Amino acid sequence: MRIQSIYVFVKLAENNCDFGVHKLLGLPRSSMWAHISDLEKTLGKKLINRKKQSLSFTAAGEEFIPYAQKMYQSFEESLVTTHSAEDSHVGGDLIISVTLAIALTWSMESIKKLYSEFPNLRLHITASDVISKEEENASDILIRPFGESEIFSKIWCIAYHHGLFASQEYIDKMGLPKTPEELAFHRVIGFGEYKFSYYDDINWHLKGQAGLPKIKPFLTINSTTAVFDAARRGLGIGSLSIEASKVYEYELVRVLPQIVGPTVKTCFCVKKSATGRKLNTINTFRDYFENYLKQHGVKILPLEEDV
């Protein structure tokens, strides 16, 4: 019985037996099955019901879940207590779920530096503005807007204050709306039909909120980064954070500055069950990421601080 097989089984359990977790782990689906077969051979029991339409744990598989979790937790803790001076107790797999905006502005050079310091570390970063419950449960770290959870602890947040923005090129061509009512005659950009996870008001500027009329969007894109880029290129007026200009290093013009949109918190969240080497690795990554944000002028706030 290999420890990697136990780890794969634990992640599969966190993902409700959805083998789509292989994408988060960076493993081929066939390798996932090889690990499960390894466990089944060792235990002498069938752990997964293999059906064409759906997969599920057998009774033996369900029974094995808490034992597998305890074995892997014990393994991680033993790595910290038994490592020698020359061994690194930072390493292993970290599954990190981030928004597209964070992924696209995150420097690969900084990740390269992290790997140079901790060569035993393996990051699996998934980037999407929509997160499924399965992906959420399988992740070790979340850096995104997030709600209340029994599985994760929120450590800190970044506050994004939203308003309406356009490029100078757009304003020169289409004019600057002077009243909220005039906005209905402009080209307004929306996020799209899909829900941004834990950010219900992403299209606040289209729904007749904050003193604005209801507006039919001229363009919709399911990426906040793409909305910024569309506004930057003069395609229309978009809902963006005041902090976006600093992040993307491009200055847009505030439209109807008296109109104040929602404040959205992107939270750094860690799995409560992490112990041993996993917890050390998470804390090491946390220190690295906090320093990275500070170097780029991004303010980190305690969760209780008024934003």
C-alpha cells in the first residue's frame, strides 16, 4: 500500500468519488485508477463501484475513508517530527483554487523563486471564477471570495471596492454620462450569465441597484480580467474595482463617481484539517504569497477590519 495511493483516495473522498479530481492533482485518470487498484489489492476489498454512468464508493470504501484520512494525516505529521537537518519538511502537493484575475496577474517568476527554495513542493493551481463544491472540498487553499465553511478557516482578505470605469478613448468617442439615466444609452459591459461563486452582485450595475436604471449589456464576458481589458480597449463601461488600475497597471476613468458599487473580499482560506507537513507547507506558502502581495502594493486586511 503506497502513501500516494492513500492520498489519492483521500482526495477522491473529498470530491465525492468524482474522478474529475485527477485534473486538480495533475494526474492522468488512468493513474488514479492504478492507485485505487493498489489499495484494493492490498486490502482485498473493492472500494469503488465501477459503473458507466456514475462511480460511487462501496460499503467497504465508505468504511475505509476515515482510516485513510487518519493514515495520511499521521504520515504528514511524522515527516515533521522525524525529518533530519538536511531534509526539508516543506513539500508535497498543495491544491490551490484562485480566481482568474489572481492567476493572470500572478508572476510566474515568483513561483519559480518559490520552487527554487522548496524543490519538494508541488503546486496544483486551478483558476476559475466559478468553483464547484467538489473542487472546493478537494482544495487545500482558496484565494477567492468565499462564504462560511466548516472545512476552511479564513485568514485574511483583500478588499475590492467597485465602481464604473471606462477608457479615455471610449469617453472621447461616446461622451461621459452625467446622470445615472444617461448610462442606459451607453455601451455597458456585464460579467455574463454564469454566477461568480460567492459574489452574487457582480452585475449590480445592470440590475437597477445603487441608483442606476436597469441596463441591457452591450457585451458580456465571464472573466473580470477580460471585462477590464474590454474597458481598457474602449469597448464600453464596466464594473471594476478601484484597485484594478494598480493590479493591471493601467489607469481608467471613473464614470459617475457618486455611484458606489459593492465591496468584495477575496479571502485567503486554509483547510482546517491540515496538520504536520501539510500545515507547514501551507504556512510557508502563505508567507510567500503575503510577501508577494506586499511587494506589489496590495493591502492585506484582518477579516474583522472595517473595509
